[in-house]
Amino acid sequence: MLSKEEFKEVFDTYFDKIRNYVFYRCGDTELASDIAQDVFLKVWEKRNALDGNHIKQLLYKMATDCFISDYRKMLCRLSFAESMTRQYDSEITPEDDLAFSDLAAMYAQTLEQMTEKQRTVFLMNREDGMKYAEIAGCLHISVKAVEKHISAALRLLKLKIGSNEK
């Protein structure tokens, strides 16, 4: 168990060393400082289960684990961003972009033409992902009324947008 004074002594002794260790691995001072702070935060949170005998090895092990975890997260984010960039760069043409803009405009126009209740129920279901029973509870109407409004909204969308696609 580490007391407050022992933790302060460990922190004062090893913080700069841990930060430098991480910096040598990544070359980023901000990341190194963040990881060193995370390591000491975890040590503080687990101070009751720790003894002061092997604290140096534990700090370096925790710093290595935190760095690897952070590095993996960064690789995952970069991989995802790269795949999204490649996907959109290769698949979307100016014609597709124009067609999407036209479709979005027709959708917005059709939403404006719906009754207020139809629009509200439809958006609660489609945009907010609410179930019919949840919508009925929020608007103090029956589930059958929700079904009726959704059905009418879909018919209007099909009529306005479906006729323009052909």
C-alpha cells in the first residue's frame, strides 16, 4: 500500500523518467506527457493494492502498455480515415453528388408538405430511431395512430420522390 507521501516521492522521482522513456519511443512531447500522467493516475487509483518494492518496473511496464494501446488506437483511426477517404474518392462522381443533392432537396420539400403530426412521427421514427410505442408515449397518441401517420408519410414520400426517379 502506497501512502500519499510515498506516492508523491515516487511521482517526483519517476515522472520525468517515464515521460522521457515514452518520448524516446514516440517523439511527441505532448503524447509522452499524457501517457506519463495516465500511468501515475492509474498508480494513484490502485495505490491501495501496490507495494513500493517493485514500483519502478511497474511504472515502465504500465508506460509501455499505455503507449502500445495508444499507438494501436491511432493506427485504427488512421486506417479508418484512410479507408473512408479512398472509398469516397473512388466512388462518388460529380453526377452522384448532384443526384444526391437533388434527392435531398426533394426529401426536404416532401417533409415540408407533410402535416405536422406526420412529419413529427416520421422523424422521431426514422431520424431518432424511436419505436412506435415510444413515439406513442411521447406524443400521447395510440400506437395505431403512429402507424397511420408513418404509413401516410411513406406514401407521400413514395409519391413525390418515387415518381421523380424514373
